[in-house]
Amino acid sequence: MKKLIVIAGVVLITYLILMTTLSQPTSAPSADKAATEQSVSESEYRIGALDGKVAVFRHGDLYLKTDTAIASLPKADRSRIEEGIDIDSLKELKRRLEDYCS
């Protein structure tokens, strides 16, 4: 079971990296536009629960649903996720998902 959870975590991280890479603009944005996009993206993620699983929402829409059951997490983590955890950056999102999904 532990091995399956680790594999799922690796797949999840790979998916996030691929999605981030593929969603990058092909041309370099202007300095003002880049600053605006960065400030918007710093608070766009939220870790929560969906159908008893750990899920990530972006701008209020489902971004990613993991296979990690909320019930398998420690009580403190379950409570935080059920309330919702705002994430400031993609780097922080990846770190948190590694913690919860591995």
C-alpha cells in the first residue's frame, strides 16, 4: 500500500510539472504583464477535499484530484484540508502535495 502511495505521488508531481511546462506562454510577456500574472498566480491554488480525496482547485475550479483519501491522513491534516488551504505558489503546492500524497 505504501509503495502504491509513493508511486501515485511521483505520478502526481510529474503531472504537475508537465502541466506547468505546457501552460507556459511561448512568447516572453512584457515586464508589467509578467508582474501582474505573478501576483495573480501567487494565490490561485487551494488544497481541499472532493469526494473524500485530496484535491487542488485553481480559481475556484477543479485543477487536480488525487487518489489520496482524506481519511488516510492524520487528524490535523484532515481538518486543515477540509477547511481549505490557500497556496501562494506552484512550488509550495508541489511541496504540500508531496507531504500529503506520499
